[in-house]
Amino acid sequence: MALDATQPGFATTAAALRLRSWELGVGQPMQVIDQFTEADFTHIVDDRADVHISSRDGRFYLGYFPNGRPGGPDKDWVTGEGWVIAVTGAADVSGYRMSFGTETPAEIIAAVVAQILATSRPL
């Protein structure tokens, strides 16, 4: 990037900045939810319209909370947490949990879920 140190302030060109367009906005949650088959996963939609999906063996969980997840430290809403993914560990290896904000694009969550599902296999 070319910088003119003789001039006050910051000077550059739009081409040097390599401006990009980034995926923003909630997107379509069904891109995530449609990846889970009825044969392998249980789907529940509760009275708040939150979606809960778990594997038949109970080791995988996905929660979708369009208005934020209930039950935070103050027993109210966890503001901003829109997606929760958790996989229970085994005796010799820990599981994991990840969460994403309510404004995280569904396309991003769908890619994460697709990768997790690609690594699972029947025993």
C-alpha cells in the first residue's frame, strides 16, 4: 500500500484497500435446519418458536433462538445468542460447545453444521 508520509493524515486508494463485500444479515434459518433428517434427529419447536434439534443418541444438539436464548446468568434472556451447537464428548475426549449471535448469517451456521455432520459416522 502506498503511503505518502509527507502529507498529514492517512492517504491511500480504494484499490489499495481491496474493499470487499461480506455476508451480513440473518439469512434463512432453514438452510441450517433442513440438513437434519427426521430419521437421525429429533426436531422440537417450543412455545417461543425456538428450534431444538438433537441426534437420536443425544450427543449432538443444535438450538436456534431467533430472539435470544432464555436462561442466562440472571435467569432472563441471553441477549444476542441465537445459535448453540454442542457435541457431548466420550470417556477419552472432551466434547465441545459453540454459540453464534442472532445476527450471524444462517449460511455461516449451515457451513459449520455441514462440516460437523460430515465428520459424524454410525458406530
